[in-house]
Amino acid sequence: MARFTYHCALRWSDMDAYGHVNNARFLTLYEEARAALLFGDTGSPSIERGVVVARHEIDYVRPIDYGDPVKIELWVDEIRSSRFTVAYELYDDGQLASRARTVLVPYDLRAGRPRRLRDPEREFLQQWREAEGEVGG
């Protein structure tokens, strides 16, 4: 499957005192890319009704300096009945700068509780599912 690619402009407020993107801001960049996939033009209307983050993990490979937009590639790494995982790679000037994963749980906002994935959501996520062994980048 193809990866979803998102180009994200860096903001002056993303910088830390050393002139690099602050480590916590990586999470914001990943969130922006994930929102573009799940809720943008390609998104699933039923996922828009409710999903919450259960876990984040980020590996920092190298610092990012302020400058051109970064490229984020993301894909669905795992689909279970009551959760799914989005994986990411962030590139700065063509070089890998970070990898991350986010576990998301479908959520019933009215009832205030987790729910199972619906078939249309599963179908949407499956189109972004990257099979094990596939190499991107």
C-alpha cells in the first residue's frame, strides 16, 4: 500500500533555545499529519465521530533546524477490533529525522466510552495498511 505523505511547515514557535525543533513539537507535527489523513479529503466520516489517542512513542534520529517544510510519511501499521496504530517517518531535507507510532482507539463521544471499529472504518484504514516487509522512504 502507498504511504500518505504530508508536508508540514515549521513555525518559529517550534524552535527551542538551541535553534532546533523542540522534542515536544514533533508530536504536534505528527498530529497535524495524522489529522490530514484521518479527517482531510481522504478521511473517513465515521472516524471523525470519535477517536482518542491511547499511546505515543517517538524515536529521535537527528535534530531538525528551522527552515523548509518537513515531509511526514504515515501509514496504518496495525488494525485490531478496538484500536489501530499509525506509524510515521519524518524527513528533513531528505534525511530521516524521527520515527513514531500512535495507538488510536475509536470512541463513542456521546456515551463517553471506547467502541469497536466499524466495517467502513476498517476498509478505510486497510487502504493505508503497509504489509510487513514493505520498505518505504
